[in-house]
Amino acid sequence: MRELLMRNSTFNRILIAVFLILTTYFVYVMFDNESPVNVADKKLNLGLDLAGGSYFVLEVDTSELADDEEIERALDSNIEVIRNRVDKFGLAEPVIQKKGTKQIIVQLPGIKDPSRAKALLGRTALLEFKLVASSIQQRKAVKGIDKYFAQNQINQIRAIAEKANLAEITDEALKTPFSSYILSNGYIRPEYVEYFRPYVDSLFRQKSAVARGYEVAYLKSDETARLTKGVQFIILKSKSELGGKYLTDASWNFAGNSSNQLQSSNTPEISLVFDRDGAKIFGKVTGDNIGKQLAIVLDNVVYSSPRINSKIPSGKAVITGNFTVEEADDLSNILKHGSLRAPLKIAEERTVGPSLGKDSIEKGKYAGIIGLSIIFIFMLVYYKTAGLFANIALLFNICFILAMLTMFGASLTMPGIAGIILTIGMSVDANVLIFERIKEELKLGKSVGSAIEAGFNRAVITITDANVTTLIAAVVLYSFGSGAIKGFAITLMIGIVGSMFSAIVLVKSMFNSFIIAKKKSKLSI
């Protein structure tokens, strides 16, 4: 192959033409990806560090998982669910990959709303249908909670009240601290939700505090109501009558476009469709419990609890809850793609602003221009005409790298730019090796044509060996690396191919066309 590249001028011309056409086309597309000629809809994507965006490290809660094998399955399943959720944002080249044995890295370059992404990623999306407790069971559960708080939590209740500057709890309220003090107008006070929420969540699920077979759940509320009034609660039967695993589709629409007459026509609602087994279960549950309330629970939050008026055999349900369009869109997306196999918590979060990314691009641009200018001047001064050929080849190599990144839809990152700079050095090094060999041949008294042929023949072995070993290292980096390392490896691999082509084929063809073909007796080198 090496001899073919070195000697077959027809093959070389075809190869150069193909490389130049591809490079020119994709460089043009890179600068104008809206152009009609961009039939493949290609563009050069910018990575997180250049475009701005969000970086998350998500950690799997392994407390309910039995062994390493189950953790591995949960991790793989969660990655697939997150990938489906992220696809809804329509981002270019999001990165979703494992980190260690129980963490997931998520990079979202160009994300406009990091808080929305955060809510979407960490949500378990456990959908359940549970019957609401009867009024008798509701009263019994509240008495049990009051008794538990009166016996065990008075000091903590007082401490929270003092910290939040609330009125001191009265002696009468000490007997029923939950219903007489923590609750206010039917809401759990915001001070106790904020400071006491983790403990309350755990306590409410203890059978000693709540009637056996029942649990306390919170009703959905917006952030404003949560901070001013607090949250409402409801007592549910702890048994799940129907789960999200039977769900086949979830979509949202405005209530005016559906059969639901209870919602305002401009309020979004979410329609659920169950599979055949789910439809049978849903039909039985609704048929056996006419007149009772059935709560629709998502991640332990009750979105609605409609009364069952008749059996529903169709396997269809509607979730209402005063959603915004964005909330309805996100929720239907989450439900459609299933729940997480194991809960996730955000272990690390970073946001890179677009201005920081722009600053990185500007600095990289200036550094590249200065570096290239110095190299161009050096090559022209030291190697004269041969240096001009090397500079042309160097420009081609840079354009080739950017063209290939555009063609494959890859992302350009700061480590990727470092890879480009490294290949620039390697490309110059290859030309220097060739030119020094040619100089040696000229000193031995050979003709210009013979010196060029001998110089290339002797240098190409060293260049090929050096580039192949570097290419192997780049492949290993890409195979076993992640994130920034992969970005560096991709540009390095493309750059190596480009630098070998430009040194062995392009520069040689320029020598053949402008020096040997014209039978020049002197070479400016």
C-alpha cells in the first residue's frame, strides 16, 4: 500500500480529489449548516465545555438491591430510561455513560433549562393507583399519628417552632400535636415540611404510627403554595392496585379536547393507556370499588383522587393536576419511557454558562492563530518552497479534521482542540523528517528528482511507524476512556490519518507537479 501511495500518480490524484471534495463540502456545511446543499443535515456540534450546558453525576440507590448483578442490571436499565428521557430535549450529542459500579455521568451540551433537566433525570416515575382510605380510617390514622408525636416528638416540634418564630404550642395542643399544631387549615405547615420532611416521610410509613395497611401521602402542590400554606395530605391504602409497568402510552392534551368536563379547557391533562392485562386489572378495580376514591400516585405524590362512578373496562385513565404545558410534557415523557429500576440521587452537578464556553472558543481561536502563524513563518523561512508545500498540507489537515467531525456528527471539545493542536505538531514533524532526508540526499550530490524520491522513501517508514503506534494509543484511549478522553482520542485519530495523507500523498504530489515534472535543477529547501 505504501508503494502504491508513493509511486502511482493516477491513484494519488484520485485519492487527493476525493479527500479535497469531501473536506471542502463538509467544511462548507460546518460554516453554513442551513444551506440547501446540506442534504445529510450534518453540522459540527460543540461539547459541554464550549457550548455551555449541564453536567450531572447520578448515583444509584442500592439499598433495595440484593447483589452486584442486580446493581449492574439496575444501572443498565436506568441508563436506557435516562437516554429516552433526554432524547426529548433534542440535544446534539448528549453523553450518558457509566462511571464505576453505581454512578451515571450525564452531559447535556446546550441545554437551556438546567433545572428542568435536573427534575427530569432524578425522577423515579413510579406510577401507582391506590384506593383512598375511608373517613373512619382517616380519623383513626390521624389519632395514631397524634399519639406518636405526643409521646416522642414534642421537643423537636418545639425546636422547629422556635427556629421558625411560630407561636408556642399550647398545653392543649400538646395532647394532639399533629392535628392541632403541625396541621394548619388542613395543610402541614411549610416550616415542618422543610425541616421535618425526611423524618415525617419515614414516620408515616411505620405501622405503629399509622393504621395497619395504610399510609400517608402528600397531594401535589406548586412551589408557591408549598412555601406559604404547606402541603395537604391524604390517607391511602398502602396496597398498589395497579402499577406503571402495564402502561403502553402516555400523552398530554388540553382538557377541552377530551371528554373530561371537570377540567378547564385550557388546562393540560395526561392520558394513560394500559395494555390488555392492565385494562383487565383496571376494570376489576373500578368495578369492585364504585363510590370510592382512587388516587393516582406518582413518586409518592398524589396527583388526583377521583371518585369511581362506574366500571372502566377500556384501560384508559386521565391524570389531572393543574399542570403547566411544560410539566405535562415532561410528565408524559417520563411515564411513556418507564420508571427507573432503582432510585437515583444527584451526587454532583455543574453548569457551564454559554459565555464561559464562548470565552474558551475565543481563547482557543487566538492560541491556534498565533501558533499556526509562528509555524508558517518558521517553515517558510527555514524550508522556503518546501515549507510552502508543508503549510498548504497543514491547512488541509486542519480542515480535514473539522470536516470529518462534521461528517460523523461528533462534538468538538476543549480536549478535542488539544488533539488537533497535537496533530498539527505531528504533521509538521513528518514534513521536517522528509525535508531533512531530502537535504541529506542533495548533499550527497544527487539530482533534485532523485533526492526527493530517496528522501520520501527513507522518511516514510519512520513516519508510518510513528503514526501507527500513536494511532493504536488513540484507539485504546477511545475504547477505555470516557467523556473528555474520548473527545481527545477522536480528533487525534482523525488528525493522524490526515497528517499521514498530507505528508505522504499531498506534499509528494506537490513536489511531483511543481519540481520534478518541470525538471528543475535546484530545490529551495
